[in-house]
Amino acid sequence: MYLEITTKLRDALAKHIRVKYGVQLHIVLERPPKIELGEAASPVCFELAKRLKKAPRQIAQEIQNGLPAVPGITRLEVAGAGYLNAYFDRGVFWEAAWDEAARAIPQGLKPGEVVPTDVGPKGPTTKREAAAPAKTGKDRQKWLSHKIIVEHTSINPNKAAHIGHVRNAVLGDTMARTLRQAGRNVQVQNYIDNTGVQVADVVIGFLHMEKRTPVTVKTLAMEPRFDYYCWDLYAKATQFLAEDKEQATKLRGETLRAIEEGRGEEAEVGQVVADAVVSCHLQTMARLGIFYELLARESEILHSHFWDLAFAKLKDLGVIQFVRYGKMAGCWIMPWKEENSGINTAGTESAEGTETTEDENTQDKIIVRSNGTVTYVGKDIAYQLWKFGLLGKDFHYAKWPNTPEGEEVWATTSGANDPKAPPFGAAAKTVYNVIDARQAYLQDVVAQGLRGLGHAEAAENSIHLSYEIVALTPRCAAEMGYELTPEEAKKPYVEVSGRKGFGVKADDLIDQLEAAAHAEVQQRHADMSVEEQKRTAHAIAVGALRFFLLKFTRNAIIAFDFADALSFEGETGPYCQYAVVRIRGIRRKGAEAGTTRVAMAPETAQKLLAGGEGNGLWEVLLAAGSLDYAVDATIGAREPAFVAKYAFQLAQAFNNFYHKHHILSEADEQKHAFLLGLTELVETQLVRALHLMGIDAPEKM
RNA sequence: GCGCCUGUAGCUCAGAUGGAUAGAGCAUUAGCCUCCGGAGCUAAGGGUCGGGGGUUCGAACCCCUCCAGGCGCGCCA
């Protein structure tokens, strides 16, 4: 609601200023520091003052008098040195907020996912008129239908998921849910690098260290938590390979090649391992409410000759060059220039593969190795082209066999195409790649490749949703039995290492959170059935973990500590969930007591929200009505942390209100009805906000 | 060496697109259960926004410079 009104205000101001002063300006709107100063303010007159050579206050005065009425806004005032402060019509806002909440279809749900039914009542008991619907029109509809791909998780399928992977998945999942909430057409994909060195190392572990056969590996892979087994084996294999560098290079090379070409025991074991571990990851993520539409596997990028096609294009357009002499002799490289506005120099000459690059530039990125194999970047360019529908080729698809209960997931396949598969190959307009910040350079190279191929728009719409790593505090690392060097002990954090097998596994952490939450629930609700206790504890655990990973902005390094992550107090998921539980408690209690709830008179809300005495209630209502604003900011800044911030602030506003007003015992019937209505509005909005983060609020906790 | 990121309260972090008296949580201290659930609420203390220049009516935010820390720059991904 807040967004709707401020958008109208912004448009009105822009139009008025254009007409009256002949100046085209971007109108900045901000939230005033205090509620007494109104709900939205613009410093635009300061900017105008410069251009018009007039005092800002005078201009503000003129605009205040001249601006036509804006729906939802009662008045404008000039404040300070020349601010224009807008005051909302609180009664209208109340009606409109209710209307918006009531017609909100819980989006961000995947097909088959159950809509939470208990999200508040039907609406206010009075209705004036529906708020002006958001701009409809064909253009908007078309824009909304544009396909967006969100690719996240993308864990190497050779070990269990750890806390850092969970951050990736939670960010991606929340972004996807938020985009869907905004009405966008989103498809979630998970990239599976099933042919890389990481899988090869585990294959070496099975075949060379443990001397297993494909059959025994297959049996082992059916055991629960096979990913944990691989976690340890991967660490052992890394150590084993580090002992003899020469042999390691040879062994890795041979294994990798066999896997890529899909031949021999290596390929067989590689596939078994990768598929089994992916299924484990799906289970882990399902515990957190994270699902995927498509698993895009690297093996199919190779087998379907995606790369060959992209390679030809890259050569034809001279985006990559063949190196004849020097360190990189025999490689195909993409030149990396300081001003890489595009690659247009010497391109055509080198297309034949006969040109040399004279000066060795270490920044140049190798795309094809001298042995003819393609690097990750090359494959990623091909893959990215496919996402935008620019490759002219599509995968075959089949249902993934081992999905979490009740879920349907598709995967690319080298086998026959299932004609019932959704149109995954449809071109996307925007692609979000959730990848950690360390890979920024590689993502730049991929984008540069797209630009070089003449797809500047695709490069522009390839969004690297980068985020910083999750590390451990030294104390936490020590607790886990990691031996710290003196330097490490002094640092604020210690990096985890999959290769060393050092890190907090996702399932272990969720288990711990569930246990801690369960103990708490047991203590508070001894009468609750064990099953319900567990369900509740699960919701709390998920709430705590997801919120914890979301409350930091993307480029903050999270120094993980069990004490922080297991906390249920303060700025946490459970705090927000608790606010919802309180509201439901009130509603339950009210229903039990059979208190009658009278219809609200049309002027009740207006009256109770008015003036200084109404400010407390108004702030709660304003917070509840600002979800659209939070969603907009989240998408605009690509910052899922904003959702967490919003949910926390709303919960906080409610808790404050809760302690000031005793709702059920309110003697004034009209006020009672209003307080109850406000409470229910908060519930609806808070539940929606939590849902964007994949957090459910239990009935009791 | 080149590129990117970070530096805000004792600690962990918000302050998107430059705006009014820089905000939360944790920790500390003092209060609040005859009343809808205390995973809560109220209040207090705590800041040279790393230092220094500059641009601007206005800078935590933009520019320059220095300092400190991190990451990337591999025929790994």
C-alpha cells in the first residue's frame, strides 16, 4: 500500500514540476525521521532551488499550493529548510491496506504447495471503495510474463551441503519467492557440475583408495546420508592426492577425461556418486522449504554438444583467439582488456586459429586448454546462451527419480526426452546467478563473452547475485576440533574448507536447531503431542536458520557461531514467528470467550488513528501496509535482507503495540473491533513476509 | 603489481538511488507478570561513521589520497 501511494505522489510531483517549471527531475522520496513529519518527504525543492535560483522554501510553498490532490494523501506541508512532507489519509490507508491484503493471492508458492489457510479473517467489516488497482494494461502484463531464471544452490555433487551452500540456496530461494510475490514469472534451476574435478576426486577415492567396484559403490550410495560418507572420503582423497603431485595430475586427468566422455568404471561411479549426492542435497534443501524446477547437469552440456556450438560461434566472431607461442601455446583464450567494452580488435584474423598473441597477458582467460578440453567458463558461456534462448539448441528432459516426498523435479538427460516436460528451453529475459563473490571475475568473463557474441542485452540481464562466504569464528572452529594457528586465532573468522572436510554440515546444523527448539517447546507445551512438538520445533529451526542467513546483507561475511545461530531472541526468525503466535493466541482466546465483535462504523478507524494519540496505532498500521514497499526495495536493490528487516520491524512494532493495548478486554466496542482488525492485518502481512523467506509460523510455540 | 570488496557503539550488523537529531540486536545497568503467552516490553549508558583533503545548500554514502583487513588474477571450478 505504501508503495502504491508514494508512486502516485512521485508521479504527481514529477508531472507538476515538469509542467510548471519545465524541469524533468527524478523525484526522490524518503521516509521522514519522525511520524509527526508525515509518511513521505521529498527534498526535491533543494534541487529545484539550484536550477531556478529561488529559495527552496518558496518553491516548496508554491508546489504545496499548486499540486493537484493525490489519492490517499490529505495534505502537504513545508518543513525545515524546504522539505515537502506528505501526510497520508489514515482512514483511507486502513481501508486500502485491508483491501490489498485481502486480494493478495499468496504467490511465491510452487505448484502443489499448499496455501496457508489460516492467514487472517475476511477483511474489515466496512468497505468504502477498492483502492485503485495497480496499473494494468497490456504492456505490464507482457512485462510480468517475461521469464526470469533464478539459478541457485549449484553445489558440487561430491559431498554433503554445508552452511555456505545453505546461504546460497536461501538467498536464491528468497529472491525467487519475492519476485513471484511481485507477479513475475520465475523458474528456479540448480546447476549440477557432475563432470568436474571435485567429483573426479571422490571417484578416485572409491576406485583407487578404497578399491571398490561400481556395484559396491552403488549399494553404498543407497545408504542414508551417503553425502556424509563422501564428505569424509573427499577429504581423504584430497590428502592422498596431495602426497604425490605428479601422480595426482595424471590420475585426475585420466579420471576427468573418462567422466567427461562417459566411458569406463570412472564414468559409471562418477554418475552414481553425483546422482546420489544430488538426491541428498534435494532432501536437505527440502527440509528448509527449498525446491527446484530443473536440475541442469553439466554432462548434458557436453553430450548435447552445447559447447561445440558455442565454440564455433566464439571462433567465428573472433571472441576467442588461438595462441601459438609462449606459456599458453595451443590454448584458445579470451583477451581481457582494461576497457573491455567489447572485443573487436584483431578478431577476424585470429578466427582461423593461426594468429598469435604477442604479449603474454596474464589477465587473458583460457577458454580451451591446449589438450582440447574446455574450461568451466567456456561451458558457462554455452549454458548462459541456452538460458537466454540464444544457442539454438535445447536439452532433453526427464523427471528426477529420487525426489523429496511429494515433489516433482525435472533434470536434463542424455536419454530420451519426456514430451510432458515443461518448456524449460524457453528464452529468459533475465537470469539471476547466485554465486559467491569470489567468482566475480569469472562472471565478468562470461558476460564479456556474451557481449562479444553480440548479445549485449543478455550480458546486461545476466545478474550475478553475489554474496560473501560463511566462515566460522575462531572459537567455533576450535569447538569443532579444528587446530588454529596463532594467526588464525587472532582473525575474526576462519574459512571453511570442503577439501579438508572442515565445515558445518547443513543437516547437522538443522538437527541441532531442531533439538534445541524441541527442548524449548517441550518445556512450554508439555501437553502437546510429540508429533506436533516436532512440527513446531522444525518450523522454529527453519525460521531461526533462514532468518539468520538473511539478516546480513549479501556482501557481509558471516562469521558463524553456534551461539548466534541457535539464538531465538532479539532479531531472529523465532522472534517474528512469536509475534504471529501471539496474534493467533489472541484470536483463539477471543473465540473461546465468545466475545462479540461489532461491525466497525465507517469513521471508527479514522477517529482512532487521528492526531498525536493515534500515532502509536498508525505506526503499526503503516508498517503493516508497507510490505509492497519492502518487496519493491528487495527486488530493486537485489537484497533479500530487506525482507528480513521488514519482517523484524513489523514484529517489533506489533510487540510494542501489544504491550500498550489490551485488546480482548477493551471495553469500547468500536475500539475493540478496530484493535482486533489491526492485529489481524499485522498477522496477514507478517505471515506473507515470513513466507517470502520460506518461514512458516506455527500455531503455538 | 593490477582488479574488486570491506572499515559505523564493547561485540555482530542496518543505514539502496547524497537529505532532517546516524539506528537495531547482543552484552551491561535499572525497571515491568491481580491483565490477550516474558522466545516479550520500557528506559539508561555507549559514536571524531578508519585518517586527511575535495565537490555540494547538504556527505557514513560521491571524488582524490593515505592507513588497515579480505578476496580475485590457475591449461581448478
